[in-house]
Amino acid sequence: MIISDVAGQRALPVSRRTALLGSLAAGLAPLPSLAAPRRGGTLTIALSSEPTSLVAATTVVTPALSVSNKVTEGLLRYAFDLTPQPELATEWSVSPDGLRYIFKLRPGVKWHDGRDFTSADVAFSLQLLKQIHPRGRSTFANLSEVLTPDPLTAELRLSRPAPYLLKAFAGAETPILPKHIYEGTDPATNPNNAAPVGTGPFVFKEWVRGSHVIYERNPNYWDQPKPYLDQLVIRFIPDAGARSAAFETGQADLGYRTPVGLADVERLRRHADLRFETNGNSYSFNVTKLEFNLDNEYFRHLKVRQAVAHAIDRAQIARIAFFGNAEPCASPIAPGLRDFHDPTPSPYGFDIARAERLLDEAGLPRGANRIRFRVPLDFNPVLDEARRLSDMLRASLSRIGIAVDVRAQDTGSFVKRVYTDRDFAFTTNGLSNLFDPTVGVQRTYWSKNFIRGVPFSNCTHYANPEVDRLLEGAAVENDAAQRAGMFREFQRIVANEIPDINLASPTFLTIYNKRVHDHSLTANGIEAGLADCYVDG
């Protein structure tokens, strides 16, 4: 059993103390300030797009993850190495067979409307998220019931082991919702999504559509004297140049996942008031990829996909599309997940001549205009590099006679086109691996997760029984070595069959004004509650 609040160790808050120890051990993590945090002030966070919901229950789009945990907390938070730390749960234990998880909950916690937080809220939330959360169907696939023997104990019973599960309880990933507000309603349209009531360090004040969200300090927060900030402002700034200007002029204090145009990063590094941080991203490593619609008349054919793969230079993409802020990656599992990532190069290395021969063999000769066929390419607009990457791919594929029309749209239209209407040929997209491949990677390759209308699921319509067997086996395998072996074999198969082409793993940067302190003390950094964060006067 893990116990959190050790008596006599209050010189630093738990998260700050853990970050400090981890910093000394690894020599990498940012040291939390040892000075007494200053109370008061406003912190302004810049986001590239507006969330569709302020609660990350029915969506996992990055803007929603950015704002949710400020109000709606989770059972646990995580150190940079994903070691669990207490949040709404103070103690937890897992049975040796991996089929029972017992959480002891924090006493005296109140919802912002004054109701008591209890185990009934936990049981309700986990069962609901299993149904409505885009990743919940796989994350909680083995959750059979949640028992509540008393108001401060929640016992999860599993039908089969879930070796990744203890890492899944961060607030942005598994938000604990107020049962009394959501029960008996449609969770997708519940008004709480736009004006949330939670247990977190900040209380919702207003959401001005197209402009900003304001949160205010929760005076009754369970972890006094936190939070230190009086107010948290989330500004939506769609234009990358405008975001850069906001940081330069002090209108934005904090942003994450490289919140400015990559072309501006080196210039902003020279700004006297700005600082850069890479920690706080280990809860969600990413891979940027090119996803095929395997029902498309061209891309259903393996040789055509192989030809596209041979026409792509990953090193050039990392250098140009990402301005060097990425690592070439041919695997769906990011290099940051070291226990599972396979660094083997793609079997389809950069080879234009080979790509030409494959298209000839596929019966797609160049026409009189030197074009073999024409297809649209849709890109996920949430990614700053998406348009630049798509233009690079268009140029690369033109060399082998594939004419590409790059098609832009807003995030909602992109999601509808790709995941509901399936009106696309291929798309550039980003895959959040999260803390484990079962949660972050399985969803896009598992045949049972081809679900029209569910964002960031298996949009390629890939189906391979052996891949299903490996993914389902790894999801319940408690032996770490055997589990890693299953993921390596999975990577080998998809590398050869290429339902998608994995391109690069971005290096995400957090940019902040030097007056901001203790903003990225956990594995999910700014996606956490920011209760420890404070600003100079």
C-alpha cells in the first residue's frame, strides 16, 4: 500500500518535494522554487484553439485536456517517471493478481457547490467514463464493478488484469465527476461541461466564447494554503504569430506543447523574460503520422502505401517541418516509452526509384500529364506543423506522380470528415501515446475500435486478427517482459503492413515568463491543476 501524507514533511508540498528529489536524482527536472510561494496575482495561459468542453470526459482534444483539471480533479497525480502521487485518493493498493484496486479517499473534500465528495462519485465516474470517454472503452475494458463499502473507500473489481491501470487516474485523463450533477442526464450535453463544478483548486467564473475562460481561486480547497493564484485566465489565440507576440509583450505568461510557431522558437529563446522547459510532457508522448483510409480506392492496395512510404524522408521532415524539434520515428510507440518502443528503421526507407517501380507494378502508370492519380490530404489543424508537414508531403509525393490537394478546415470539421463521414483519402494527425501503449496506441490499430463518430479511434479501418491478439494480450499481461515482447511483435507487423506511416515524435516545449514558478511539477505539467503555481508581483 502507498501512503501519501507523511507527518513532519511539510517543508515542501508533496508534488514539489517529489519534483525536487527527482531533480537531484536525474539532474534533468526543473527545481521547484524553495522560496515561500507568493499569494495572489493572475496567470494567463495561451491556447492555440478553444475547447469544445471544459471537462475532459467526452473528449480528449488537447484544449479540453488543458483546462479540465483546474476544476475537475483525478484520484492521482504523477511524478515525471509516472510514479503515482495522491490527489483525491490518499492511499491505494493493488492485489497480487491485479484484479482488485482499493482507493482510500481524501476526507473533507467538497464539491464547489458545497456537496460532499464521496466514493459514490468515484464509482459513478469510472463506470460512466467506460461508456463515454474516447479512451475509456479500452482503459476500463476490464472494469466489472466499483464497490463503495464506505463513503471514503472505492474498490475496483476487474475481470482480467490491467497492468497499465494505476497510471490512468490523472485528472485530465480520468476526471472524477459530480454524480449529483451528471446522473440521469446526457453527459455530452450536460451544462456542467460549459460551467463545471469540481473539487479542484480553481472555481469556474466565465467562458466568453471565442475569447477566454476565467477561473478564480477556490477558497475552500482541500490542500490549503493552495492555490496561490487569485485568478487563472485561459486565452484562445488561433494565430501562431499572435501567440508569439503575446509571449513577447507579456500578455501571455504560460503555454505548453510548443505554444508558438516553430519558426519563432529560436528568436523567442533570446527574449530576456522568457524561459523554456521540456519536463511535464512524460504523461503523453506523441507520434505524428500519415493515416491512410484503407477503404480508399488507391490506398487499400499495399504496394501503393509502400510507394508512399518510400517517397518520404523522415529526417528531412524532422528538420524542416518541425524545425529540428522532433525525433524521426517509424514506430507507432514513441521513443519516450522506452520499455515498449522498437527503434528498428522502417522496412520502406527513403527510395524514390523503388516507389516509382511499386506504383508501376500496382497498375498506376503516369498519364500524359505525368500524374498517376490525384487525392486530397486533410490535416489536423490542432498541430502547428500540420500545414507545413502536409505541404512537404505534397511535394514529396509529386515526385512519384501522386498529385495531392491539401485540404484545410477547422478542428470540428476535420473530426467529422475523418471519423464520422470518412470522407478522406489520407490525413496527417498526431497520436498521443499517453502513459502506456494499451491506452494511447491500441485504439488506432484495434479492429474493435473502428467506431464511426468516435474521434481519434481506428480511422484507417485497419483489421488484422494477429494484431488484435497481440494488443488484447498485452492489455492483460502482468509479466513485463512478455508484455514488451507482444508490443515489439505488434510494431513489426504494422511496420510491414503500413495502415499508417509514423513520421516523427515531437519534442514539446513549455514556454513561460520568468515571473511564473512551479508550473510543471508533474508528468502532465500544465494539464494538471496548477495548485502549486505562483507568480512574482
